[in-house]
Amino acid sequence: MKKIIFLLVIGFQLQVFATDFNVIDYGAKADGVTKDTKAVQAAIDACTKNGGGKVIIPAGKTVMIGTIYMKDFVTLHIENGAVLLGSPDIEDYTTDTHKNMYKNEPHMDRCLIFAKDAKSFAFEGYGTIDGNGHMKNFNKKTGRPMMMRFLNCKKIHMNDITLINPAAWTSAWLYCDEIVVDGIKIHSRVNGNGDGLDFDGCTNVRVANCSFDTSDDSICLQTSRPDKPCKDIVVTNCVFTSKWAALRIGLSSRGDFDSVTVSNCTFHDIQDSGFKIQMNEGAEMKNMSFTNIVMRNVPRPVFMTFCQQRAGVDAPMEMLPMKAMHSFIFSDFIVDNRELDKDSSFFLTGMPNHYINDIQINNVQMTVAGGGTKEDASKEIKEYTLDVLGKWWPEFYLVKTLPASGIYARHIKGLTISNFHLNTITNDERKPIVFEDVIDGFKSNIFLNKKLINK
């Protein structure tokens, strides 16, 4: 009898002080058909109540859930071969998970995994989170839930997992601090707006060793609140392919952007732009470095705009004054666009009397198809004024073919281009570099088809 009592006491103590919480032990069927939301949430709640630990999604199992809530000190560990699967039913996604911060997109307000005011939680393992976001399950009428949204959280880690098939964005990180994302894979192609990592008003962010294949921007930096800057961001050693942009900075831009570095990355088969950097809601953007980049089939390696447009759902209806956009370095690029058409140039533009300041473009080797005509060379390019923009974003399709085959720069103060090598596969009647309303612009060591031109 004493032995039985002793074993019961030991068992109770192990349960109380356990650090692993297997969802099977909390009632999950893990058959890929039964909705195990309550069991997974019970494991998370027990884990945080215990002071922290791992919630285990076991290998070889598929656990289907609706909305779950991450808590303090919880690591969601998805074992190799395990799948955490989103429910195909929109009614399984709750409505208390904050909202999408862009205008005209309330159909993306719900999400699968949510955290608010939580600290020190993580996602890890070699398993998969599958949003199950196929169009047969979700559309604008039903709503298209994001996979993850984190609001006012601190110290978040995401390591090694694979994230696939969100119905909308893969993740939205709002006003969070101390973020590490390392070694993950994102594949988001089964529905629209399949962004990868969207950091809104976040600080101290490190993204490394990741791969992205997305139906919209792979990484976004944005600021939907004036009091929440986006700063101290590092992206390195990543691979990008996207239906839209690889890395977008701005658009939603009510708060400041400061201190961003992107290095040692490869981009391939991007439909719109490599680096899409856009300031339009009245804040300041500065101090950014982009180095050691290889691009293949990326029609606009760099697309920068400084103008006015309302992007955020909470932004005032009136257009905010243009403030400042300055201090950028683009260095050590290899760009191979020989398989694309003639619309394959760098495009940097401010507005009349509202200049982008202090840009360096150094050590670029760029190959393009060519094919620009004399008419293209003399073309006048529209300004991104409100009558041109309407109610949407400053996009390339509004201006189309540029009068430069390599770099077109307009309304810039302090632009230096050095050691720029442009090769054209076929003849192009346009100049490699065109400055329009560029003050203090300098060019040195400019080569066209291996011949020094410096003009």
C-alpha cells in the first residue's frame, strides 16, 4: 500500500512539474479530421500555468484546430513529421484576434494563432503548420484568416518550422519587441495576399537562414501607428521568390523607420520588385543598408517612392505632410534579368520639392534583355500624384516603361553611383542611367557592355 501511495505521489509531482505537454494527453485525437482546438488550448493553458515548457504536436500526427491563443513561456514544439492543420471552417476562427491594419481588407481580420501581451513564447521543430487556406475553403465573402497575429508581445522565437498554405498573410507582428526568426520555410501560394513575415511597429528583429515562396510580399516592414516605429531590423542569409515583392518597407508608414540591414540574400523569379521601399504617410525613413545581394529575374531590383497615400485602416482621411526619406546604401549587387523584358530597371523617385536624400549605389553588375526604343528614351514619366494614384498604392504599372535601361532616378538630393556595370543582350536606345531633377548627383566608373562611359 505504501508503494502504491509513493508511486501516486511521484506521478502527481511529475505532472505538476512537467515541462512537456503532449496534446494527446489533453484529449487530442490527432487524426486530421477531428477538431482538436480545445485539447491544444488546454495543453497551452496548462503549460503556462506550470511556469512554461513545451506543448508537443507529436510526430506522425495531424492535429486540426481553429483559433488558439499562445501564452507566456510556452514553446509550441511541432515534431518532425507532425502537422498542425487549420480548420477549413471560418466559424472555427474567433473574432477577438484584433484586426488587419490595412484599409479595405477586413476579410483578413481573423487568424489561426493569436497572442496578445504575451512574453517569451516560441515555435520550433521540423514539423509543419498548414493554414489549409485553399480557395475552396476561404474567400473574401467567407473571410480569409491569417495564420498568425501577435499583438504587443515580447521575446518571440520561431525556429526551423515550415509554414504553408495560409488563406491570407502568414504572419502579422504588431508592436512587438525582441523577435528571432531562424531557419524557417514559408510557402504561401494557395490564396491571395500570401505575405510571409509582416513586422508592424516592431523593434529588435532578426531574420536569418529562411526561405520564402509567397503570393505577395515575402517580408514587410510597416508602421500603422505614429508612436510605434519600426527599427533595428536585420535580415540575412535568406532566399526569396515571390509573386510580388521580396522585401517591402513602408506603404503603411505612419511611424518612423530606422536602422535596417539586409545582407547575403538571393532573390529569384520575383514578379514585381526586389526591394520595394515606399514612404507615404507622413513619418521619417532613414539609415538602411542592402549589401551582397544576388537577383535573377527581378524586374525592379530597387523600387523607391516618396509620395502621399493613405494606407492604414486607422489613418486619418486627410493626406499627411511628407516628412523625410534619407540615408540608403545599395552595394555589391549581381542582377541577371536577361530573361525579362525591357522593364527591368532600378526606379527611384521622390516628388517635386520633396526629395529622397543621400543614396549610394555601389558595385553593381547588371544584365538586362535590352530592347528599349528611341520613343522609350524620350518618354515622360508620370508623377505619383493623388490624381494618378487614385485610392491605391504607388505601383510601377502606373508609369510603365522607363527612359533608362539601368537606373532611373528623379527628385533626389545626394545620389552617388559608382562602379556600375550594365550589359544588354540586345541593343537598347536608352541611356543606362537617367537623372531627372537630381541635385548633387555623381556617377563614376559606369560601364555599358564592358566599355567605360561615365555618363
